[in-house]
Amino acid sequence: MAGCKLDLTNPNGPTDAQVLNTRDGMITLSIGMRQFYSTSGLESLILTPGTTARETKGITTFTNILEIDAGGTSLPTFNGNVLNLWLRLLRVMGMAEDIMANAPTVLAGDAAMRSGVLAHANLFKAMALGGLATAFEQIPLQTNKGGQATFSDRKAALTEAIRLLDEAATLVTTTPPSAAFNSQVAGTDFDLINTIQAYRARYNLVAGNYTAAITAANAVNLSARSQFVYNTQSPNPVYQQVQISANYAPRANFGLPTSLVETADGRLAFYLTTPDKTVNGEQLKTLKGFFDAIDRPIPVYLPDEVRLARAEALVRSNGDLNAAVADINAVRTQKTGDPFGVYAGLNAYSGAVTAEALLVEIYKQRGAELFLTGQRLEDSRRFNRPAPPANLTERNRNFYPYPDQERLTNPNTPADPAI
């Protein structure tokens, strides 16, 4: 599995030719790609960087989890969690690339199915690239089945993710996906069009493309709901790791400094509950929210992320600060109407209306609203929060080292970051 080799032989499964050269194969691979991301990829993206960024704490005896929890310069290059994050997201990329390479021919006679399948594949490759850019300084923009993938910096990865999302948006606008795509691939829970726009807002914001981030945020229907669904055969992966395996526990106050948490915040009770436990002198909570049942759906994005992305883009682009405050207050004061029932229920913002003060408030709101969505590590860097090696309180790494299995087989693997 190293060197971006993604081929696995299953003698009981269909051949590559059967999957990649038939309409049913394209549909099945599309469904499988999303399912793999929603279980394996998302688990790694939420829990590994989430532990690095202090949202959760490793409380198991498994060495790989304890190494992530300790972080710092001692995190070894053979860490299993880092390897899983790397391989799982590269596997999503590989599946998306197979669809993108074959769907134009296989679905040539069904333009509305083709646009949906291709836009869906573009979206998930973009999500995989964005997830890898959260964790690594450099990543491949294209997988290589021969194990010789080349690397690009994370700026190029974000640029490519945005290009893929822009292309996806054009596809679904030019040729709306068919009813067959919506019923057979997307299903009733996954909103392709609004998810594309939400992720365009997310990655343009991270890349510093503030006007594009605002435009994309404005295109999202904030009453829509897009979620990954689970059942006993395909269980909620965070529930499995936290509630069943007890490998992690959530930190109190979302893992934020107490100065960034208001005790009246309704999201504390939404995401966290008792009984409390103390591990190595640290108070930990019991996890709720989207992670307290084996079949609990997990949002693909939260509508208030879109509001906060727009507010941040306005502030960072020297835009209308009062409009940014309006978005912040829409998050702070909300008590009804959220598609997922996440409510802060706080009073309106009363601080200074300056760029510096509003960025602190936005980080604070993102820390509560977007708890365990895989974004805290990226946020911590972008908002210039206390950083290692001098300070490990809010994150214990800036980026991960590259897995040994990649380096041993791929001569293109870059040097590891210092921390």
C-alpha cells in the first residue's frame, strides 16, 4: 500500500474491467468511494488531527494513539495513525481518479448521469486533497499505481482541490444530474450541489481567495442538509473509536482555552456530557452530538461553517465588518432553524468591531460549532494560535512526518518537517 499503490486483489470481486467499463460499475464505484471516505477516511481525518489539535485525548494503551497524543518532535515516522490518514485519503483519490478517467466514455450516452458521477468524483478527490493538506506540507496531486508519485506543496494541493470543485460546479450547473443519479448514487441524504459550494467556500478561505470564498458561501442553501449515513454494517466510525473501543475521549470545553468558551454556550451540552473522567490529571468528557450512536449520521458540512467562512473572508479581505458581525451573530444567537440542531443560544456579539477582535471571535465560534469536523488543526495554524515547539497547549504538531512505508518505496518523498 506504500508509494500510492492502491491495487488490492479480491478474487471474489468484479475485475477492474467490469467496474471501470460498465454503467453499473461506475455507479457502484461512486457509492463505494463515498462510503469508504465516510467510514475510513473521515475517521482518520477527525480523530488523528483532532487529537493533535487537542479536541480529543488518546486514552488507550495502543502506542500509535499515545504517540499522536504526545506529538512533538518524538512522533515517529512509523506511526500507524499517520499512515492510515495518508493511505486512506490517497485511496479515495485513486477511486475518484478511476471514475474521472472512465465515466466520460462509459456514460457517454447519458449526459445527466455522467455530470453527476463526474462532479461527485471531483468533489471527493478535492475532499481527499484538502484533508491531506490539513496534515502534510506536501502531497501528491495524482496517485501513481507504480508507487512513484510526485509531490507538490499544500498551496498547489488547495489550488487543485478548488479547480476540481469549480469544475464540479460547472458540470452540475450546465447539465443537472439526473433523477437516476440522485436516487442511485446521491440518495436522499447527500446534497451534491450544496456540498460542492460549501467546500468551495472552505478551501478558497484556506487558500486566501476571499472573494471566491464569499461567492461560494453565498451560493449555499443554509437550510439544506447533507450528511453521511451509517448502520450496523457500516457504523459511525467516531462512535466506534470513542464509545465502543474507548481509544479516545473528548476534552472539556471543546479542547479550547477557557478564555474562548462561554459557559452558557448550548453547544457544550450538544457535543459533551457526563460522566466525566480524569486521565493523567486532565478532565475529559463523554461524547455526544453526532457520535453517540452506531447509526448516527455525520454532517458533510455544517451550515454555520458557511456563515463563519463568509465572516472570516470579509474580515481578512478588509470587507464590511458589520456584515461579518451579522454572520457571527447568526451563529451565536441561533436557537431554532438549524438543519442539524446545533444551537449556541448566546447573546449577540458585544466586543470591539475590529479585524483583530473579530478574528478571535470567529476562531472561538469555529472551535465550538465545528468540533470534531477535522478542521481544528488547519484553523489553529491559520489563526496563528500558540504553536510548537515552544507551546504544545493548542496543537502538538504543525504537520506530520511522511510515513515510512511511503519513503521506503518512493524516492520522491520530501524531507520530514521539524515538527
